[in-house]
Amino acid sequence: MAKYFIIGETGEKELWLVDIDSRTVTPVTEASLKSSTGADSNLLQEINRARTTGTTTVKGINIAIAAGTRTGAKAQSYVVDD
């Protein structure tokens, strides 16, 4: 089964479609939705309405990290066994 995510950054108008299987990220536009056989014709309007009212929807994602750069990123994990 294919997996897709639509991502929109706060303060930016663009939406992005992440296709996990093909490992691609493409802009979501009216034209791309019209050419899609699986997308509802009102999807973009509903997403934009939710974004303008401050609605945040997270479904099927357990972590998302936004960063301005990938260089110098550090992560630390600590496991304590009592």
C-alpha cells in the first residue's frame, strides 16, 4: 500500500506531497490534485481552510521535526536501566 503525507509549514502557503514509496517530494497544486484519481476535488480548499483557522492535524505520524538546517544537528538518547 502506498504511503503519502501532505506537509505545510506554518507561515508558508505551499503544501508538499511526500511519496514514501517513490521517495519524492512534490508541490501540491490544484492542477496536481485534478490529475489525481484518488484526491477529492475539495481537498485543497479544506486544507487551506483548516490552516487559516489554526487547525493542526496529525494522523499516522508519530514524530515530525522542523529545522532550518541539517548541518550540526545532534541527537542524544539516554536509556536508564533501574
